[in-house]
Amino acid sequence: MFNKQAYKMGAAPNQIRQIFEYGRQQAKLLGEDKVYDFSLGNPSIPAPEQVNRSIKELLDTESSIRIHGYTSGVGGDPLREAVARNLTERFGVKAYARNIFISCGAAPALQAVLLALRTEHSEIIGVAPYFMEYKAFTEANGSKFVLVPADLEKFQVNMEALAEAVNENTQAVILNSPNNPSGAVLTEETLRKVAALLTERSKQYGHPIYIIADEPYRELVYDGAVVTFIPTIYRDTVVCYSWSKSLSLPGERIGYVYVPEEATDSRELFLAVAGAARASGHICAPSLIQRAVAASIDCMPDLEAYEINRKLLYEGLTEIGYECVKPDGAFYLFVKTPGGDNSVFCERAKAKNLLVVPSEPFGVEGYFRLGYCVSKETIVNALPVFREVYQADSH
Ligand code: PLP
């Protein structure tokens, strides 16, 4: 006898991973340059030199026992203090180390917050298009996942649908900006509308409805786009962050949860997050990388390679005839499927080793996602294949 839900999640890894694994196999058979894999959000720019230098210095100067030893369950002071200072300086909030829980990436941060907010009839709202793990994590934690359909024009928030979805059991709304898969950045106007709705409903139902701000792409923006720090707009916000994308450290598994001092029941919520992380065995994030990130806290990514890829791919695809909203952030393009039939299109692309992710798992029909965190050559070589697949679809 097994936990059926856990078995299901393990036996059917998410679709992105399946496509990625297929790409790895094809690359072994045909060679890397014959496979155009746009499936995964794995950063393609190196971590800043400062991170690697810090790791080397720490290994050379710290006692091995200390640097490889456990930190406090909630994370070590150096990183908690560095994050609090960084948030205070950049966003004008008053963050303290006691508000920061160091997690093993954004996914365990979300998992801990979702478990912390689980109550008898709890519901968690996601906004399409959404990162598919929200549903998996919410349901695994025993809450109901409610999906608000997408605003397909601008990929902001469909406010009417959100207003309909919020009810007395709603514990939180997850917002992800810049967004995976659309690349959209939520405007301040959108966030103020969401905040006004949730403030009114929190009052009406007599309990806070939190915003869970899932922000691993916060620093990945282009053309001067601004990512509003949601706690400055709505006090009952819990931030889930990781350095997986901003410092290109996805394999190091390092991130945090920020529970603002001003949030309702801030201390209790923080302890519930710590307890939830403990319950799932995700305390004491890796020590060495905690210290290296603390020493690199003010590093910003050099986005030049992503900028070049974004322009090349966006302009190349729209010139062929593909339709897509130009994204302000992250490293994804969300493209309308020519002909409308996603499964036919994606299979035809796959037959030519052009690997894209259909949009259905993100809660939207008739689109596909491209991760442009690839080499420039991959895009240059893939554009003629995109043209072939487009032409096949429009005849
Ligand atoms: N949230 C979003 C929107 C993501 O795209 C990802 C990873 O791709 C995560 C969370 C998980 O991030 P991490 O690798 O830091 O756990």
C-alpha cells in the first residue's frame, strides 16, 4: 500500500521534465546541435564570479566542520541578516532577520507556506497561466486549488474571475511576476486592484486572505520594466523567493520565505512556515551556499545574453507569423499555436527535434512555451525549423 497521490506524482513526472528527458536522449543519439530544446527553465548564463569566489574563499578560510555543518533550522544568521538588509534597502520595507526563513529553493518555500495556510476547508487560488506545481503542492497539502482563467490579452489578472473565485474559505492567492510561462510582469495598477479586492473580502470574511508572491524571476526584467514588491502594496503578502534564476543557482537549492513584520499574525505565520518546513524535512538549507549567497547578496544578474535571445526569438517568430505578447521578464515566450491544435503542432515540432511545452498544464489552451535560456546558436538554428513547422500548420 502506498500513498496514491504521492505515487501519482512520482509515476507521472511533470510534462516539462518528460520533454526535457526526451531531448537528452535524442541529443545522445543525434548530437547536441541537432536538438532544439526549449523545454526547461534552466539558466544559461553563468553564476556571477563573486559567488564562485566566495565559495572558494569560504572553503579556504572557514573550518570544514563549520562550513559543512548544520545551520539553525530557519537558516543561518549571516544570510537571514543579509536578505533583510537587502530587502530594506531596495524596497523601503522594514525587514528583519526574524522575518526570513531560509529554504531549499522557491519550491520548498511555496510548499511550506501552503502547508502553513492549510485549514479545514482551505482554498488556494492560482491565476492562469500558472506554474503547474502550485496545484500539485496545494492538493498534496490537503487544500483545494482554484484556478482563475487567464487574461489572454495582456496576461495580467482577470479581475472579474478572481472576484468570483474568492470566498470565505480562500486562504491565499498565488501571484507570480515575472510570470512563468508568459513572461508578463504584473503592473502596479493590477496589483492595486487585487489588493483592494482582497482587503475588502478579508474584512467581509473576518480573516486575512494572503497573497503568496512567488518571485524567482524578480530580477529578470527587460527594457526598464519594474517589478513591484508586493508587500509595499498589500501587507498580508508572503514572499517566496530563490536565487535559482537570478544568480543561476538552481542546483544549489537555496531561497527564502519573507513574512513581513506588518502581516496579520506575522509571528505565528512565520512559525507555522518553519513548522511546515520541518514537517516536510526541509530545514537547514545547505550551509556553504547560504554563506556564499550572503557574501553575494547585492549581485545582480548580467542579462545581456537573455536580452539578445529574447529579441532574436521574438523577432524571428513574429516575422514568420507566430503571435505572442512581447514579455517583459523571466526567460520565456508564450506563443499562440498556429492552427490552434496544440497536440498536433507540438508533435510535429517534436518530430523535427524542436522541443516546446504545450500550454495546457499551465491552465491555458492553444499556446506553447519556449524557454530562451539556451545558447544563441540554438535559436539561430531553430528558426528555420520553426518556419517549416509553421508552414506545415498553415496549409
Ligand atoms: N516558481 C516558479 C514560477 C518557477 O518557475 C520555479 C522553477 O522553475 C519555481 C517556483 C521553483 O524554483 P526553485 O528551483 O527555486 O525551487
